[in-house]
Amino acid sequence: MRIIFDLMGTVMGSLDESLRPGIADTIKALRESGNKVDFWTSGRVDNYRAFLKNYGLEGDVYSKQEPLPFVPDICVDDDPQPWMPGAPYKVGNHICAEEPGERILVAEILGYRGGTKFYWD
């Protein structure tokens, strides 16, 4: 399965760039179970590549302003939009270390096929 994670507010805090609780373990487990995990952002791709490398979460980072060279199976995002490809999997916003978002569980992502976590605010 190919899974793409939004960065700001999903993987990292939107205010302090802290990592979401448990996100490193989630990404590692997804990769170890044979899934391809990528990232995308509305921000500067190079800045986020450096951020991910700092936390040992290296991976391909794509811009949301350009078409992806693939269609992900699942897009994990705190603010999914109708134009996003694949099945959108909405998570709560991870704001900062003092106001963390909920953990993103591997079993929920791998068992997700679209529908129950897909809604627009």
C-alpha cells in the first residue's frame, strides 16, 4: 500500500514543529510491514526534507502544489480536501507538544479502505 502523510499539523506540530506522539513508530511499522510511506506539504519541500532527516524519518517529500507522480492509496491529513487523491484519512490537528494530536494507529491505517474517516468539516 502507498500512504502519504501531510506534514504540518499531521506529522509535526503546526506551531512548534514537534513530532506527533508515536508518529515515528507508526511510520517505521508501516514501512516494516512493506508499505511505501511518503510525505507532502504546502510548504517548502527542502525545509521539510531537512526536518524529517533530523528526526530519522527520511522519505520522499512532495509539494501539494504539484501533481504527484503516483496515486496514493491513503492520504493521512489533518485537513483533507476534495481534490486529494486516494482515500482521505482525517486525523486531528497536532498543534504543539503541549496540545498534541491523538496517536495515529498502524492497525487503523492498514484496515482503512475509505469511508468511515472521510468527512469534510
